[in-house]
Amino acid sequence: SSYRVQVRFADVLDLVPQAGVKVNDVTVGKVERIGLAADNASAVVTLAVNGDVRLPGNADARLRQSR
């Protein structure tokens, strides 16, 4: 099972649903949805994170290109 986390980005570049979510280069989930925030100036991204992964409340999200 997984849980959902929402993150906000000023620019999502070429991010797409189903893209992998990684912590320390280990895949721990995937992007479920990408939408426009209420401010119409940023994006809200919903992530599905594996249930056995615990993210701290102050976790930082960054977009990176795949290698």
C-alpha cells in the first residue's frame, strides 16, 4: 500500500505522471497527478509513496533529470 504526498513547484519542467520518485537514488514511489495550484502560478504534484517509506515532515522535494 502507499500514501499520498502533495508538493508544490514553481515549474515542473517536463515532469509526467508515472515518473519515479526517489530518495537517495532509490525508487520509493511515483508521480500520480500534476495540476495547477489555486494561485494559477505554481503546480501541485501528487506523489504516491510506498507505505514502508517514512518521509520526515521537513522533507525537501526537487526535480531532477533521469540518467
